[in-house]
Amino acid sequence: MGYYVKVNNVNIYVEDLNPESKKTILFLHGWPANHNLFEYQFNKLPQLGYRCIGIDTRGFGKSDKPFFGYDYNTLSDDVRGVVETLGLRDFTLAGHSTGGAIAVRYMGRHKGYGVAKLVLIAAAAPSLIKRPGFPYGIDQETVLQIIEGTYNDRPKMLKDFGDRFFFQHTSQAFSDWFFQLGLQAAGWATAAVARTWINEVLFADMEAIHVPTLIIHGIHDKIVPFQLGEIQHRMIRKSILIPFEFSGHGSFYDQKEKFNGLLVRFMES
């Protein structure tokens, strides 16, 4: 079922499946999509007894789309507001890409409030872009081109982004579906989050993670290079890194059976 939670006067959309279950996993989607990115997890995991909660980040999907508030602090505060409103305890927090970055900031800023385990899926952390002293990630110029494309021809930018997202072949119908997820976002939110990739880093937040952490990263990822997953593994003491050998940025679809099975084993361990 779907409903809204008001956090700091912003209505955050929440999809909540199998709410009677005590085994909860909270999903934070990647840019520029929404909770529907995890459709192939929501199809399966509730059948296995799990409560699956998907949040639409402000500015994306069905959530309100204010003009401001797309820094990691605010986005993680939105998550905290949902967690408190729903009374979540001892849950698994799973974040993909930018959602992974938000999850990392949540762990640092909110001291992992309520989180028993963490799953980072191609997470854009500790920095998506290369910086002085950090020669990993993508070039800043690539992000600036995404921002420019968002303001000048957002549909083309989204199509180009989608073409690089998956490693496995996808049907044209699937590509069209994925494209529509991005169109549901606000243009200003799409650009603002991309600007946050440049403006913020998550090194201190990474060091504040002390819960068991599963890191899933496709070795063919063209959006968030696999090297970042290796760095996350080195920085988080209680982490395991599982390379997905036949996946790009969307391991949850590229290898969905392996992905779902791994999630279940991790949550039951």
C-alpha cells in the first residue's frame, strides 16, 4: 500500500508492502528514478515474509517536489522522518547509487538510527567524482554535462543515461519503462542532486558505519565505477563485497535472482 509521510512540510511518498512482517528492509532508490526501481525485489521479497518499504526521494516519483533541499543532510533527514513516523527498529537499510550515498549520510548524521544492517548497491560514496587526493570515480566534467543536459534536453539526457545503466540486454519496452521513471522527477530536482555529487563527500560518514554491511557492485558499472565498491569495503570494517560479474549499474535487474537471494541470506545471517 502507498501513503504519504510529511517531513519538514514535504510529503514523502512511501510504498509499504507486507507491513505486518517484523523483518523490514527500507529501500532508497538511485537517481533519477523512484521506488519502482526495485519492482523486481518488491515482486518477490514479500512472498518470502519480508516487509519492503520504498521511499520516493523528494523531487522524484510521487513525492513533493520543492525547489530546494537536495543536499545529503536534508535527504537523510527525510529518511529519519519516515523511520520515526513508522516506528521502524532493527531494519535493513538498502540504498542504490545516490540512495546509497543518502544511506551513508544517514548512518553518519543520524548514527544509524534504527538500522541493524546496511546494504550498499553501487553506492555513490565516498565521492562520486575524482578530487585532489582521490583519483577514483568519474570526472567532474561528466556531471556538469549531465546538469547541462538536464536543463537543455532532459529527455535526451535520460535516454543517454539509461543506455549506460544495465549490462544485460533489455527490451525496448523495458528501456521505455525505465525512461519514464526519470521523467516522473522534477527537472530542478534532477539537476540539484547531480550538483550535490560535486558539492559533497562522505568520508567521515563512511567511518561512522559500524553495522554489518553488504556491498553489491557490478564490475561493468559505467555510472559508479566498481573501484568505489572496493574502497567502501576497505573503509567499512564489518563489510563484505560481492562483485556481480554480469552486471552494470543495475544489478537488481541484471542479475535479479542472484541479487534477491543474496539479500535474503544477508538479512537472515
